[in-house]
Amino acid sequence: MPNRGNFIGGQDNLFVPDAPTIGTATAGNAEVSVAFTAPSDVGNDDITAYGASATDGTNVIGATGSSSPVTVTGLTNGTSYTARVWAINDYGNGPLSAATASFSPAAPLGIWSGGDADSLSNVIDYVVIASTGTAQDFGDQTRASAQGSSVSSSTRGVIYIGGDTAIDRTDEIDKITIASTGNATDFGNISHNRSATAGASNDTRGLFMGGTDGSADETVDYVTIASDGNASNFGDLSQARSGPANGTSSSLTRAVCAGGYPSSGLSNVIDYRAIASTGNFSDFGDLTVSGGLFASCSSATRIVFAGINEGDTMCFITTASTGNASDFGDLLAADVMGKTGVSSKTIGLIGGGSGINNIDKITIASAANATDFGDLTLARRFCNGGVSNTHGGLA
């Protein structure tokens, strides 16, 4: 039997639910998903719906849903909001919850940084992932480089700027604010000079995995994305290798490292680790073919690897389980090395490669051949990872 709730209107039979307990507001493209815990006191009748509203202090936009979370749409990207929720039964609306922390919706951006365009580049360019077309200039790295990797939260990109040869290898890490175009600035340093690393991240922690310091390296470093400073030791890969999949290689909880160049030959090894727990990586399964210096894109549940072994091959894994990768489809062009991936929660973009500026597009949830998205501002390969504010490692 329902509990007594808030007395309304001076009548014994009019009781509405208590306020839900507010959770996290997860901003998206012109929207926010508001999580909450249902009230234990539902009033004098069962809860029929929940309401949520977002306000910038002047305007209020609302929505309803049947359970947590409730998504409020129609927000303005770049504007700061807070949100509240309430429960509804046949007697009316219950009281408002406490407000969430402030948040700002943003368009899903994909950012490629640096690379090898016959000579090393410091160019950073970006696209709005929801809109096909040519990339636009974002700014410049602190120096020209290639074969690094990137990690990103919903607001910040952290770019290990790598190095293309033994002479150019560095331990330098740059940072950018994703919502604001401009040049990168110094973040800190990784543990030691190396190149051909891979990146994976959630909203708080970023991992730089593998690489080469003259020989294949198994080192995994990590940074706290919101806090400038030097990287710390995380653990080791299951196999020392350079040139693993480069782009976004994480789910909400797991970092994944796939393929690359071990001490000899090519690797098909996929290994993984919970991002929140330092330690060594474990075996996940195998790629469909061996390869290195290819791209990756991720949603919250799936990672797609693209351009393996300088071909048009794509394959995918479901990140919540272990096992071998399955065929996904083909890229538009084969015989192209050094592509880099960026992602939204649903769309993967695979950009660049040897001598080309093409950007291919895939829908991560649906295995199929890639389609054309547009072009990078500059033809180049071996970009320093892919930054996105909406990749699979972000809620």
C-alpha cells in the first residue's frame, strides 16, 4: 500500500510523492540526462511519471519520463544550467529535488592533432561529429609532432605529442579546452620519451599505453585529466608493443589496447584493464587480423578498429565481455597506413592516413561499410590520437 506523502490542499486523500534524490546531470548535444533515485514515500498513489527541468537562471525547459534518467532537450550549447526533478502521481506533482551541479551542453566534437604531412605538423583541426563536411582549424600544438596519443574528458583534451623518430621523441604532454578553439598549452610529462603510443580514458583519468623508446614498450602511464602535472605509473600491457590502435579505445569502465608492433612482426593481441584500478592489463581476445598504426572508435559498449594492417579492414569488440573481434565492414580506401579515430556516443570518424585527408564515417552500433564524411584540413598520417567530448569512455 502506498505511503502517506506530502499533504496537499487540506484534503486527506490528496497526497503526492516526496522529492526524488538528485543524481548526476550528464550533458550532451543541446540536452541533458538527469539521473535520480526514486523517493521511498510515493504519496497516496503510485508514481506515474517523473518530471525534470533545466534552467539557466532565466529560462526553464522541462520534460517527463517514466524512470531515471529523464532527458531534457532543446538546451543551448555552451550555456550553463542546473537541473531538478520531481515525482508525479494521480494527485499531482511532488516537490522539487535539490539542484544538480552546473553543466553546459556541447556539440559532439572530434579533434585531430599533429601528424606527419611529409614533414611533422603542429596543426589541430576539428569537426562537429553530427555534421558532415570539412574540418576547421582549432589551433596549434606546442610543437610539431606525430605518433603520440590523446585522452579526453567531456571538457578537456590531453595530448601526448609523441615524436616520429628517435630524434623527435619527447615526454611532453599538451592540453586543450574542447569548447574553446586556440593553441595547446603545456600539461606535464609522461614517464619517459617514447612514440607510437595509444590512449584510453574516462571522464577523469587518461591512460597512455605502450609505444617505443627504441624497442617495444609495455609501459602504461596515467594522468588525472582535470589536473595539470606529470603522468604516474599505471601498470604494464600484456605484450610490449608500439603502434597500437590510435583514437578512442575505452568504454565507461575499461581501457583497451589492440594490435601493434611487438619486438618482431605484427600483433593481433587485444588486452584490457579497468580504468579506475591501476595494475597490469589482461588478455581480452584477438583482432581478426594482425596490424599496427590503425584507428579506433568507441561507444559506451563497443569499440571498432579500422584500417588494420594498412588495409580497409574493420572489426569490433563488445567491451563488457572478453573474446575475439568480429568483422564490421570496410573503409572507403585500402592500402592506407596511420589513420586516427574520434567518436561520439554513436558515430565513429576515421581520419587521415598516408597521403590522404579523407574522413570516413561509421555508425558504431551497426556493422557496415564506411561512408564519406568530409576532409581534414591537411593530408597527414600518424596524428597524436583523437580527442572527443562524447566518446565511449564518457557517460
